[in-house]
Amino acid sequence: MIVAEDVTFSYHLQSGDEVPTLRGLSLEIAESESLAVIGPNGSGKSTLARCLNGLIVPQSGRILVDGMDTAEPGNKWQVHQRAGMIFQNPDNQLVSTTVEREVAFGLENLGLPSREIHQRVAWALDRFHLAKYRHYPPHRLSGGEKQRLAIASVAAMRPRYLICDEPTSSLDPGDRQDILDLLMAIVDEYRLSVVFITQSPEEAARMDRVALVADGDVVAEGTPEEVYQDTKRLATHGLEAPLAKRLADALRARGVEVPAGTVHPESLVQWVSERKSVSPADGEPGEDTPPAAARPPARTAASSATPDVLPSNRPVAAPPIIVFDRVCHTYSPGTSLEIPALRDVTTRVFPGECVALTGPNGSGKSTMIQHLNRLLKADSGTVRVAGEDVSSPETDLRKLRQKVGLVFQFPEAQLFEETVFDDVAFGPRQMGAAASEIPGMVNRALQRVGLNPDRFSHRHPLSLSGGEKRRAAIAGILVMEPAVLALDEPTSGLDPQSAGQVETIFKSYSDTGATLFLITHDMDLISRLADRILVMESGGIAADTTPDRLFAMEGGGDARSTGRPGLCNLLAAVSEAGIPVDTGCFNLEEAADMIRAYVCNGNNHSSPGESQPC
């Protein structure tokens, strides 16, 4: 058992200020238990995780791991051996030269016999689908592959407790499901306990218990049904309930008496399917089935051709601002580590478009956008930005990089100055902006991303919460007023409130006529923002279409790795249960109306959306 008793912890800034993070937090993790820890960015979740396995020591209170106080130096080795830590950013824990050596590193430090080390390494590589990368250097793996390696390295050590700090946030939908299933299978097989920090309510709902952490303390604790029942409390802390719970609430608002406490999609689908309006004799739609006019319209199948739907904020005749023409790029060419990353990529992006780039981890998405401002150079083919060949020796890279702003997946990778003000001011200073103009430029950029200059200008960037770091990094790009904004997983790891703030920033910037290039696995974000979606696969573009066409496809394309909005997946399960709903719908209110129409008594003639029982 792990016990946290009245734990407090504060970070000390160079300015002498303190940032209180944990404030008298108490929590217990029982043996063979899975505990989800949820909460807004900056609430103390990651600090708690580091306390639980002794990476940091509380300033007051104590952490006991199987009765051992983590503050006692003599307990460090056994605490770390019993409580394994998996970080959000895998680069923070990968240290070896090859994938095989990385998995073996912890096992060697445990002093295990050579034969057992080989057996465990083989098991981990096979179990986490890394065998083909055995001799690869970890830095050559994609973000999702790195995370699988980090998890495999810890799992191979067979700790009694797994402390997971958002381990799936950077993974594509297929990998995310695989990793979560693998973790839960390992927990069951070896009777481990897991502390699973996550921003995904669906992931949290799979755990035995949920602890809501806010302002450095546990403000709610219980089963998923108990914690997610209080939607007002969740909203107060910028969080959301699982999608099944939100859809159940919308149905109850329409008079459909869905049982309270519904948080799992399986239970919602089962309840709905048991009450569908069908003839008991033959299973065909009976007299209660709504008329054909009430049924959802059929959608057009997705096409891999360039869509004919143009964003409303660009003229039809506008020339493309970005052109990829048969672009290829290979990492480590001519070596045993050769990795073809882009294969004959051809596409056009027009001014004012928001183009989403999605696909499985390792499909070439990040490689593609790094060609926009020549962080990477094409091996063959041409990349043009505003008509200019970015690979030409005559191209002014300073002007190009002022025109194309790039925000990386982990914002701390591009925050390096001593204060937020200096970090945001770095770009204008490099471009020769007048010293008198810089304060105004910085303040406007910070206000644009919702960071009050009076509160944040003097802060050290690394003292910010995850959501604040993300917005500070975006401010450092927006201050340059780029015509093209390329973002790599901009909402990964953010709580719903922070993700909504970042989304508002993008929408506002897009409304100015700027072009957005958005790498994301968040299909819900794509459904709200994107004009087009490019699906990457094995370094090429497998589909170039609109989100509604892709999501309306049977199975949503390669739904495992590419994914669909969560609502589309839930409606697909409803459809499989025998209720003919539009599985391409990604509007919650419309979905509730559709389901209500099929489960309500035919004698109830109230209009959709009315709160009358059925």
C-alpha cells in the first residue's frame, strides 16, 4: 500500500518566490488497485506522482510505500524498485543507445541474472510491439514508439506499483487503446497497483477509483460513477465527464429516463438497445418507429481526392500558400538505420484553410511540417511557401521562419529564457524590432493567449503549468504574426478548459485569414476546426478529404490508428445494437435527438429536445 499523509510541497523560483503545489494532500493506494488521478493543469498531479515514488520528498507530511518513508535515504533503492514511474514525455526517461539496451538498463540495475534479463527484454519487446526496432536508437523512434519503449522498460522491471503520468496522451488512437489494454492486462496478470494520471475521462472511468485533485488537494474521491456524477463540480475545475455520461444527461434532458450514474459506453448502449422501438415478433421496425423523414440523412462516402469544399474565408481563385510536390525524406539514408519518413508527398494548402494532419504514430506527420520552414530539407521533390522554394539557397530563412511559425508537441522544448517576457520577446529581437515596440508586442501576444502580462511576464517559463507553458509557447510564435501556423499536437495533455482556451486561440487566429496546419489525434478538435483532413500512412497521404466525409465512411477509414470523434464511435456501437443512427454525426445534441426518436414511445409526439418523458 502507498499512503500519502498531509503532504505539502512548493517549488522555489529564482526570484525567491514559492509556488505552492501540494497543500496537505492525503491519499491511499491499496494493493492490486487501479486509481485514476484527474484534475486541471497545474493542480499538482505530476508533483504527486513524483512524490509517490520518491523522486521528490514532501516538505511536510510523508509518503509511505509499503511502510517505508520515502524521505529516509536508506529506503530510496527499495522505493524506486517497488514504484515504477512512467512520464508523459518519454524523452525524459530514455537514456540508452538502442531500444534493446533501454529495456535492459533497469533490469541490469536490479542485478538480475543475465538469462532472466534476456527473457524479460524479449517479453517486453514482443508485448509492446517493439521487436523490429530492437537495434534502433530511441531518438529515431516516433513519439508514440518512444512512449511504448518507456512503458515497456518500466513494465519489464515488474514493480509492485506503476505510477503513470499521462502515458497515452501523445499516442494515436490505436496505440492509445493498445497501451491502455496492455497496462491493464499487466496489472491484472501480476496483481500490480496502478496510479494513472490522465485528462481522458474515458480512461479514468476504466479504473477502480478516481481521485479529483485541485489546488494541491484531493477534493473528490470514489468510484468513477460517484466522482463523475457531479458535473457541476467537474465544470468548476475545468473538467468534463465521460462522453457516455454527457450523452446520458442529454437524453435525460429530453425525457429519456437513462439510469443515473451511467459513465460507461457499454452500459449506455445496452440500456438503449433494450428499449428500441421494434416489433417483438420479427425484430423489424414496428409502429413506434419514427417516420422516414425523422431518420438521419445518408452521408456521402469519403473520397481521397482534393475536396471541393473551400473554407469561407478564402477566395476560390486564391493561389496555394503551401505546395508539396513529390516530397521525399529519409532519415539516416544508406545505413542500417535508414527510415523512409516521407514518400512522394503531394498536396496544396490554400490561404485561410485549417488543414488537419493525422494518422498513426510514425507516419511522417511531424517530419512533414518541419519541411515548412526548412528545419528539415527534402531529399527530393519541392516544398513551396508563398511561391518560394524553401530549399533554394537564395531563400531567406529568417523571413521564411517569420512567415511560418512552428509550435512543437512539448512546449518546454522551445521555452528557454529566464522569464516569459524574454521568451516571447526573443523572436522580435532576432528580427530587429525596435526596443520601444517590443513590450507592446509581447503584451499583445500574451493577452491573445489568455496570459495576463502583469501576472506572467516575470515568471520563469518552467514554473508554469502544462497549459500555461503551451500558451506561452504559442504566444512566442504569434508575436511574429506568421501567415502559417503549424502546430504539433497542441492540445495533448491539456485539461478540457485549457484545451478549449487553446482551441479558441487557433480559431481566432484563423479568423484573421491565417493558415493553420494542425497535427493532432484529437478527432473532436478536427471536427470543430478543420476544413480539410490529410490522413498520413507510411510516409504518404492516404486520404485528402473533409472531416465529415471521412467520419461518415464505414468504419471511419482506418479507425484504429486514425480514429474518429468519440461520439461517432459511440454512435457506431448504438448502430451495431440495432438502432439506425447516423454514425457520422459529431454533435452531441443532434445525437441525443436521434437516439430519443428511436427509443421513445410512438404515442409521445413532443418535438425533439423537449423535456417530456417517453
